[in-house]
Amino acid sequence: MKMLFVLLFCTSFLDTVIQAQDNPGSGFISIDCGAPNAYTDDNLLIHYETDEGFIDAGQNMQVASRYFTSIQQLLTNLRSFPNGTRNCYTLPVKQGNSSSTSTKHLIRATFFYGNYDGLWQTPEFDLYIDVNYWTTVKSNYTSSEIIYSTWGNYINVCLVNIGSGVPFISVLEARLLDNSIYSTTSGALQTTFRLNMGSLDIYRHPYDVYDRIWEGIQFAEFTTVTNTTNLDSLKDDNINTYKVPTEVLMTAQQTTNSSVGMGLLWGPLNSTNKWYVYLHFAEIQVLPAGQQRELEVYLSDKTLVANLMLQYLKPVTLSLPPVSGINPGFAIVSKSNFSAFINAVEVFLFTDLPNSPTDLNNVNAINDIKSTYGVFGDLWQGDPCVPQKFTWRGLVCTQDNLPKITSLNMSSSGLKGTIAASFFNLSALETLDLSYNELSGPLPEFLAFMPNLRVLNLSNNNLSGTVPEVLLKKSSADGTLTLRLDGNPSLCLTNCNTSAMPPSSSNNGGEKKQHTIHPLVTAVASAILVLILNKWD
Ligand SMILES: *[C@@H]1O[C@H](CO)[C@@H](O)[C@H](O)[C@H]1NC(C)=O
Ligand SMILES: *[C@@H]1O[C@H](CO)[C@@H](O)[C@H](O)[C@H]1NC(C)=O
Ligand SMILES: *[C@@H]1O[C@H](CO)[C@@H](O)[C@H](O)[C@H]1NC(C)=O
Ligand SMILES: *[C@@H]1O[C@H](CO)[C@@H](O)[C@H](O)[C@H]1NC(C)=O
Ligand SMILES: *[C@@H]1O[C@H](CO)[C@@H](O)[C@H](O)[C@H]1NC(C)=O
Ligand SMILES: *[C@@H]1O[C@H](CO)[C@@H](O)[C@H](O)[C@H]1NC(C)=O
Ligand SMILES: *[C@@H]1O[C@H](CO)[C@@H](O)[C@H](O)[C@H]1NC(C)=O
Ligand SMILES: *[C@@H]1O[C@H](CO)[C@@H](O)[C@H](O)[C@H]1NC(C)=O
Ligand SMILES: *[C@@H]1O[C@H](CO)[C@@H](O)[C@H](O)[C@H]1NC(C)=O
Ligand SMILES: *[C@@H]1O[C@H](CO)[C@@H](O)[C@H](O)[C@H]1NC(C)=O
Ligand SMILES: *[C@@H]1O[C@H](CO)[C@@H](O)[C@H](O)[C@H]1NC(C)=O
Ligand SMILES: *[C@@H]1O[C@H](CO)[C@@H](O)[C@H](O)[C@H]1NC(C)=O
């Protein structure tokens, strides 16, 4: 059989806009990065928010004014990140119903350089999704899309400076997908192309409830089939499980006659790449009574993967087994008197996600600590431990399948307030250095019950009250904890009543403390306690 193959090179898909009538469902997060105000895009019917609440770092910028009239409002503003190696947006996504359910999102990041910095030099930088590499952004106008599952209640999208210019971003969007579609056993799927065969238009929201961008294409090798009659039954979600918009299914391309097959090949030719392919079919022509279009689908290596009988207005999505090799592609052959035919094609590049994120309890605890003290806003972004080269300042973590924080050094960081309960949840913590801050209030007892804690430095703060006996015991009797409390003038080592203490000079208080310490010292004579005593006043 003769085969007509068309060869496509992976392009990035840019947007156009079409009028319409709906409102996005929940499950959309839409950020017009760098925008001064939130607004609703009248064409997309999507409400775009500012960066506020999604990221602490960066600065709002505008593209050069010469572009204002020729681009969408969405692309006018951007946010750039001159400081820091890794800057992350945190997208609060819906969590699955139980801990065993993940949620799946389509995440799309768009970049329009537009000479915003007057340098005429498009920067190059990396994009990460949570703890894993996503892609490298190189072009002055590009968009990258990934289908990604998570168990957590947020997704981090990080821009990483690789020394080739200042990272920036124009638009960031997340769309909640049904868990049953675009399934992979692991990894994520990056959109290579999404073609609306036989059309010249681009469709996205509100036509597409998931706001996928369907690029219209008419290959000259094939003929175009259109049925513009209102084909509402294509919308039936029970059949159209991928919710491909009617407007996309309403057009198709076919071969000029049934003895010719049709195929699609794509590049770039990297044999290590693995592709996921989804073919969307819907018969839109009324065929003679009792006749159906019958198609066979092959991979480019001629493996037969499916046999389909199309039924009038009954959409079918065919998910091909992963395709790899230097000539990735597929072919459709007719087994009936009607031509080979297809309505829409999606091709994704499989993206491995080798890094595991930090233990969720640790992440929640350290984020709580970050927000409690309001420090390190732009230094502490994204996952605290992973990738290792971006571990947060002051942290040391285990490097295994479930990284946990073993050391936390927030010395001289301007911490104010009491010692947060969240420290307790850093279950693997061995070293905690909170010295040289302005921490006040009592010394919480839970510090004595942190199973792995070996070093606790609280020196030079403003702690008050009585040191819990269990804590002293750990440092003195057991000798399992190196405890430093020096430089806390209002702290009492044994059961002294601070509120009853005379508000006299600190010398007085110091003497009191030394007296009360004495029995303990004699009892155990711990070198650590001696050290504390030496530094006490
Ligand atoms: C970058 O760092 C400098 C110096 O710390 C600071 O003045 C400036 O505001 C920072 N810029 C941004 C965008 O964070
Ligand atoms: C989660 O729960 C909601 C409401 O309880 C339900 O509508 C939805 O189908 C559930 N989703 C999953 C994936 O179980
Ligand atoms: C983008 O880069 C291309 C070539 O690299 C250049 O021709 C084009 O003018 C640039 N566009 C913008 C908006 O900077
Ligand atoms: C079908 O198309 C092929 C290639 O264009 C051509 O060689 C062949 O003659 C055609 N057959 C019919 C029945 O039109
Ligand atoms: C092919 O892909 C692999 C893995 O993504 C990459 O390491 C390699 O550099 C690529 N080769 C070429 C020639 O692009
Ligand atoms: C288009 O669809 C309408 C409605 O289902 C049908 O009546 C008509 O025959 C179709 N047109 C073609 C060319 O098949
Ligand atoms: C295909 O068309 C031929 C004549 O053109 C006819 O004899 C044959 O029955 C048709 N096949 C089917 C499956 O309808
Ligand atoms: C914490 O960092 C400071 C410097 O910022 C250093 O002097 C101190 O030794 C560190 N603490 C620990 C326990 O390593
Ligand atoms: C500590 O972790 C537990 C269990 O995950 C959680 O319920 C609790 O709220 C956390 N406490 C703090 C102070 O973060
Ligand atoms: C806090 O105490 C620990 C243990 O003695 C020590 O290693 C660390 O350097 C101290 N931190 C500072 C800032 O001196
Ligand atoms: C230390 O705490 C006391 C109250 O316990 C307060 O009066 C004092 O101002 C604090 N000192 C500093 C330096 O923060
Ligand atoms: C501590 O002081 C409070 C109020 O000043 C008093 O009620 C309490 O009895 C005192 N406790 C001890 C152990 O002295």
C-alpha cells in the first residue's frame, strides 16, 4: 500500500484567540506574571491573577512599548528574577480525595521576552516542575506545557538561572484534568504538538474545558473534511472521555482515496526520546446505510496497534503504546471503502521525574517555620532539600528516597517571637542552631522529645522562664544533647518563678541562676553544662 507521510518538526505553539461564551470551572489557576492588576480576558473568558501570593521574589516588568499594539494583554507584562539561582511559583492545587489519589494538571508556562530589559538578548534558563528538570527556555517567544500528577496540595514551578541571562516568565497556568486521561505509569508528559486536523483556527478555552490549545492544520497531502452542522452529540462526556471540543472534532483530514494510507512522523530525531500519542477520531460524515469506516493504526515500525470501526458521531480516543526510535510516528490505513481519516492528534514527550521530593511533614514544618518568622522569603523557595544543588540556605538533608532535614541553622537570622511548635515536626533533625536571634518566651519541652536532636544552640536570644528538666537531663545526665543556652538573661535553669522575680538588674538574675544551677552541676558535672555556665553571664 502506498503511504503518504508528513514530517513535522516540533514547534512551540503560540496562541490566538477566539470569541465565546462560558466560564472556566474550578481547577484553573491563571497568573499573568508581572501584571499590576487582576482582570478577566474577554476572549478566553479566564480570570488572570497577579503574582501576589504565588511568589515572593522577582520584579514586575513590561515588554518594550513597540510591542504593545501587536500582542495580547497577557504578554505585555512579565516577572523577572535578577536575584537568586532558583525562584519558584507555588501553585495551590486541589488535593486528591484521599492520600492515595493524586491529582493531574496541565501546567503551561509562556515566555515573551519583548526586549523588556532593553538588552536585545534573549536569556536562556531552566524550568523545573517541583524537584525535577522540565525544560530549557531559549526562545524569545515560547510556551511549554506539561501534564503532571501530584499527591501534594501545591505544585512548584521554578525558574533556574544557568548563567545565561536573567530568567523571566509571562504567563503561568494550571488546569485540573480528569485523572483517567493521559495516563502514564510514571513521569510526566510534555506537549510536543496538539493538532486540529482540517482546521485553520486555534481553539482553547472556552471551547476546551481543559484549556488545551488545539492548533489548526491542513496538510496539503490530504483532503479536508468538515461538517459545520451543530454536532452536539459529540459533546457526550460518557463517550468523549478526553472532552475534545466539538469544534475540533468537526473537522478532519483524510486521504484522497481508500487505497492510500496516511502517516505522521516527527522529530527531532533523538532515539532516547519516548513519545506518547493520542489519536482522536469521530465519524462526521453520513455514510451509506450499513457501512462504516474501518481503520488500522500502525506505529512507524509497522507494528499494528489497533483496529477501529468508527461510528457516526461517536468520538474515540486511541492511546498508542509509547513510541521511540529515530523515526517516531504512526500510520492509519483504511480497511473499508472509505479513506483513512483522523480528526485530531496529540503527541507528548515523556519526561522522566527521577528526583523524589522532601518528606511532606518536613516540607510542611519548614514552610510553617518560614511563614512564622517571615524570613528568607526569596532564599527559601521550592523544595527545601531537592535537587541537592538547590538545598535551602542553612539546611542539611539526607540524600535518599525520602529526603529529610537533619540540620537547620537559622543563626543570626533576625528571628522574633517564640520557638515555633513546627520545629518538632522536623523528625530527623540532629542539629538546630537558633543562636543570635531575638527569640523570646519559654523554652518548649518538646525540644527534649525530638528523637534525633544532638545539638541545640539557643544562645544569645531573649528566652525566659524555666528550662524544662527533661531537656537539662538530656544534655547533662544522658549527655546525648549539646545544649547551649548562654546569652538568655531571663532564662532560669531550674524551677524559678520568672514572673515573681524582682525586675532588678540582670546581674541579680544571673546570680540567682548560678545558685540554682549548682546542684545540677555537682550531680552530673557535665562538660556541656560547664560550658553553658561559662557563657551564661
Ligand atoms: C535583588 O537584590 C538586591 C540586593 O539585595 C535588592 O536591592 C533588590 O531589591 C533585589 N531585587 C529583587 C527583584 O528581588
Ligand atoms: C472527590 O470527591 C468529590 C466530592 O466528594 C467527588 O465529586 C469526586 O468525584 C471525587 N473524586 C475522586 C477522584 O474520587
Ligand atoms: C525573536 O528572535 C528572532 C530571532 O532569534 C528575531 O528575529 C525576532 O525579532 C525576535 N522577536 C522579538 C519579539 O524579540
Ligand atoms: C488512489 O490514489 C493513488 C495515489 O494518489 C492513485 O495512484 C490511485 O490511482 C488512486 N485510486 C483510485 C481508485 O482513485
Ligand atoms: C537525546 O536525549 C537524551 C535524553 O533526553 C539527551 O541526554 C541527549 O543529549 C539527547 N541527544 C541529542 C543528540 O540531542
Ligand atoms: C453533517 O452532519 C449533519 C448532522 O448530523 C448530517 O445531516 C450531514 O449529512 C453531515 N454532512 C456530511 C457531509 O456528512
Ligand atoms: C466497497 O465497494 C465495492 C465496489 O466499489 C463493493 O463491491 C464492496 O461491497 C464495498 N465494500 C464494503 C465493505 O462496503
Ligand atoms: C550556623 O551558621 C553560623 C554562620 O552563619 C556558624 O557560625 C555556625 O557554626 C553554624 N552552626 C552550626 C551548628 O553549624
Ligand atoms: C506536625 O505534624 C502533624 C502530623 O503531620 C500535624 O498534624 C501537625 O499539625 C504538625 N504540627 C505542626 C506544629 O506543624
Ligand atoms: C551553636 O552551638 C554549636 C554547638 O556548640 C556550635 O557548633 C555552633 O557553631 C554554635 N553556633 C554559633 C553561631 O556559634
Ligand atoms: C526581652 O524580653 C523581655 C520580656 O520578656 C522584654 O521586656 C525585652 O524588651 C526583650 N528584650 C529584647 C532585646 O528583645
Ligand atoms: C509563681 O508566681 C505566680 C504569680 O506571681 C504564683 O502564683 C506562683 O505560686 C509562683 N510559683 C512558684 C513555684 O513560686
